[in-house]
Amino acid sequence: MRKHNLAFIDLEMTGMDISKHEIIEIGCIITTPRLKIIEEFEIKIKPKKIKNADPISLKISHYNKKNWQDAWQSKEAMEFLSKKTKDCIMIGQNIAFDFLFLENTFSKTKIKNLMHYHKLDTISIAWAKLNKKKKFNHFSLREMCRLFNIKNENPHSALSDARATFKLYKKLMTI
């Protein structure tokens, strides 16, 4: 695992139900195993079933038609992500949830996910390292950023959350 690059990934979706909601934004920071940033990117994806979207999720993720006017189709977005993250270990905050949506979208678009099969979850790492300390009761990205003085410039924007997750991971690796 030490030789694989890392892909800090965050997603924004139209809701939380994988059967009717979809990814509308992907934020990714790719680093070397020693955490040197190689590149970062954000992909906005045109929703196909916007009528199924949860209005609260759209508000939280800052969705509006104007900002998604030039968004990618899901197939081209997944092709791009697959190529960029080939052999990377995915790292995220509450990674199981995002990975479920990613795998579903890879499957629907018939694009092969080329990431390494190992994944790391910053919530699990934080809990393992901090659960016995009384000041750590919540392990949300917002709370962890607050506790570690990490500025998340635009919460619930995929790239901003991916950056915050990257900074959180770096902090967690030093304790």
C-alpha cells in the first residue's frame, strides 16, 4: 500500500437514497503516499433525474441550474475519474456512503473503477485515535475541522470538503 498514490474524494448528491438520487459533484485531491499534492479537480455532473432530488440536499450542495449548465455527463465524468485515480487508495470522510454512490455510478455507466481496492475513512481513523478523549464526541467533518482549526472554505462543495478531508488526514497522522 505504501507505493500507491492517495485520492481524497468527496461527493455531493441529489439526496441520500441510492435508488433514486445521483452524484452531482466530485471533488478530488490526488497526492503521493507522502502527501505531496499531485493535482486536484472538481467535476460537476448533470443530474438526469432532477425531479427525484431532495430539495434540502440540493440546497446544502449549492445546486443551481446556472452553475451546472456546462456540467459533464455522468459517463464522461466517471471515465475521467477512473483514469485520474487509477491505482489510488481512496480516502474520505464517511467513505462507505460516498463509495456506495461511486460504485453505483460506475456500474450504471459501465465504466470500470480503477482505484485500488483499499480505502481509508477519516472518521474511523479519528475514532480509533481520539475516542478516549472527552473533548471528542462528534466525528463529523465540520466538528473535526473545528477541533483541529481547519478552515473549510465552502462546506458541502465537493472540492472544498475534499481539501478539508486531506488536511484532517494530515492532522490525524501526526497524533
